[in-house]
Amino acid sequence: MKKKTAGGRLANSRTKAAATRNATQLPAKSAKRPGPKSGFSPASNDPKRAIRRLRAQLAQARARIEELEASADTDFLLGIPNRRGFERELQRSIAYIKRYHASGALIVLDVDRLKPINDAFGHAAGDQVLKAVVEALSAEVRSSDVMGRLGGDEFALLLWNLTETDARAKAASLEQAVDRMIFTFGGRKVAAGASAGVAILGLHADAGRALEEADNAMYVRKLQRRQEANPGGGKA
């Protein structure tokens, strides 16, 4: 191996020092400013446009809330108010009756013999009966009247501007509309039936008491129908 001379080492040191000085003296590269982003438009920072967008989003949110509230008050199977929805409508209607001295009637109707149909032919058959009952009842009332499902096989109808005599006649016609219905399941013909009770809505009406009164009247009517169908005392 060749040994480096003192002169060679000195020359190398001078070369490195010069390179260091040159590096420190080079002008620093100017930092590049970020250019405009793709799709950027001055209009996107327009406050008016942002307000319009927020208003549209708020309107969509409100519509969604209303949709959810409506679904919470609607019976999924039958597409009519459930108990919560009907009770809310009943309270509003009673407030209207008291304020404007109007009149109305509440009818609670229970579908007879639905449980035996469910037990013998399945719940799909029972659902078919309930849908047919709603269709039959709807044909007997006005568009201004309100029908809801209180639960199971029990329905309620809010009818406007009826005297007590008219309300009881309407309850009888609703029973007859359901009594006339004949269903065929598994090759067998079966009938349902209905029992209805009435409560009159006046200036001193209360939603809870009216429902209780109509419900009690419905059970009295159900017992009466059983006795009429079986004078000997057996169950219908």
C-alpha cells in the first residue's frame, strides 16, 4: 500500500473545506407555495352558497325526522295509526271538540274468533283477516274519521258529528260489515265477527276515560253476542 504524504493529506483537507464553504454559500431554494387544489373555485367560499347548502341539509333532516315520527305512530302491518298514534289524534280531537263545541264518538271494536283462526291456520291467516277487517271498516266511515289499531285484534274509530243514536247505529253497522266476511283457509270456510262499544265525546271528554268507557262497553257487547249465539251458555 502507498502511504499518503503530508502534502496529500493537506490537499485533501483544503478540498473538503472549500466544498463546505461553497455549500453554505449556495442560495436556499425558495419554498414552493401550494398551488390551487383541483376543483377549487372561489364560489365554494361564497357565504350565500354555504347558507343555501346548510338550509337544504336542514330541510332533509327535518323531513327524515317527520318520517321517523310517522312510522313510530303507524301500525306496520295495516298502515293505520297504532295505539300511540291514535291516542295522540284522540287527544287533539277532544281539544278541538272542547274549543269549538263540536261533537264526536269513539268506537272500540274487537274482532271475534281471531285467536282460533291463528291457532288453526297460522298467523299469516290471522294477518289476512285483520287486513280485510280494516278494508271493510274503512268502507263504512268517512275520510275525515280516524281508525287505529289499539293492539292485537282491537281497533278504535273516532267519528265526527254523531249523536249517541247515530253512533250506536254506526257501531252496529260496523259489526255487521265484519260479520258478513267469510274466509277460506286450507279448504275450510271460516267467519270472524266483531263486537263494538261506544263512548260519546263531549265538552267534558277525557281521552283516557273515553277509551276505558268504550272498551268496557265493547266487552259488555261481546258477552251479549256470545249469549245470543249460544242461549244455553256456551262460548261462541
